[in-house]
Amino acid sequence: MKKLLLILPAALFIFGCATQTRIEGTKIDKTQLINLKPGTSTRQMVLESFGTPTEISFDNNTSEEKMLYVFKEKKIPFYFGVVENEIRSRQSITTLELIIRNNVVYSYKFKSAEN
């Protein structure tokens, strides 16, 4: 009985901790950008490679289209399957912003950050 009382708290601590992952958006890997060439890649090629963007906006003065892809991954620790610990959560955000002119990629920016 004493062994059980010693083992039970350790087992609850080890097996009681878990992580839940929350994902939003389309995952973009830096290696996917190899085929993305300003002046050559078309809007259609971007949509086929990355899917529907998170946001699209237009600049009427320059007839530019801005496509934005945002991917968020948040890992939240849970204790005993119930208690969520937001303070110790880790989040990574990846963004790809493309400028399209005349259905051709004019420029793009790729950023990835983690906290």
C-alpha cells in the first residue's frame, strides 16, 4: 500500500501532463518558396501551391493585389487533462505576403516568429 501511495503521485505527474496543439490557417514551409519567382510566377500558380489566402486586398490606385497567408500554431500544456496553462503556451506564426500585378507575382515577404 505504501508503494502505491508513492507511485501514484509520480504517475499522475508524468501521465497527467499533455499538450494540445491549436492550428489556424495554411501551413507554409520555407522550402515551398523555392518555386516562387517574382516576375515569373502567376497568381494561379500561387493559388495551386498555397491554396486560398487568409486575406486579399486591392489597391485601386496601382491595381495591385495583396494576398496574405497566415499560419498560427499554438501549443498549450494541460495538466491532468483539465487544467489549461496559457502562461506556458508557445505560439509560432508564419506569414507570407504577396504583391500581385497583372496576375504575376511582383514581390513577396516571408516571416516566421515564435514566442
